[in-house]
Amino acid sequence: AMKRLGSHAGVQHRACVALHNLAITGESDARIVDSGGVEALVAAMQRHGSHAGVQEGACGGLSSLAITGEHDARIGDSGGVEAVVAAMQRHGSHAGVQHLACVALHN
């Protein structure tokens, strides 16, 4: 759905939040990564840079996927670090984006 409806910010927002929630447990993170979840999160961030909800949800998703350190290379190679930093710069006054972006970078 994220690829097919890439231009729809509302769908991207909800999908990013869903991936964040699925990845929190650590049980689904390998499936998410193997299915292109990292790239989908980064693509949503790049396409909807001005949408704080997409940025917050995607930062949350990336932070959850980065917890174990197992997927750090994939996140870095996909432009995840740059996307998170861009979100922080663009949404400097949005507490949710700032918080989850910091968590993503920390993890």
C-alpha cells in the first residue's frame, strides 16, 4: 500500500505508524526489513517532508527497527540517517518529531 499510494500523505502516515507499532515488539522487525520496510519509511519521509505526522511515524518506525542494531547498515544505506536529520531540521518545533528522531539516531 505504501508504494501504490505513495502520494497520499494520510495513508503514508498511518502506514508509518503501523510499522512503528509492529516493530516495537522486535518480533516482526526482520520481516519488515526483508519486505522493504526501511526503504518504504525513508521514501515516505522524502516524499512528504512537510507532513509532520509522516515524519513522526517514520522516525518511530526507524527507531524501532534500529533498537537491536541488527538493521543499522540497511537504515544507513537507505538514507535513513539523512531523512531523520532532515525531519529534525524541517520540524524543529514539533516535539513528537524531535523526540522520535532523537530516539532513532540514538538507537
